[in-house]
Amino acid sequence: MVILVSNDKKRVMLTLTKEVADDLEKNAKSMGLSKSALITSWINENRKESEQKK
């Protein structure tokens, strides 16, 4: 897994169900990441996969 760190960051607010928020926290903890880092990683992976399909 590659995690890119950027100095140019933007704060966002998400509303999640309790179940999804709990799953996010559990996944992040098990991987030793913050929730923000995990979401960033998932988005970057998805972007990479989408670009490869083109």
C-alpha cells in the first residue's frame, strides 16, 4: 500500500451511519492508520484502478 502525503490538504466533513463509522474505525485501527489516511488510501486506489481501465 502506498500512502501519499501532501502539504496541500482540505478539511471535509462526512456523515456516516454508526455501523459504517464503526467499520471505518475498526479497519483503520487494524491497519495502524488514521481514518483520514485510510479513506485517502482507498480513494487513491480507486482512482488508480479507474485510470487503468481507460
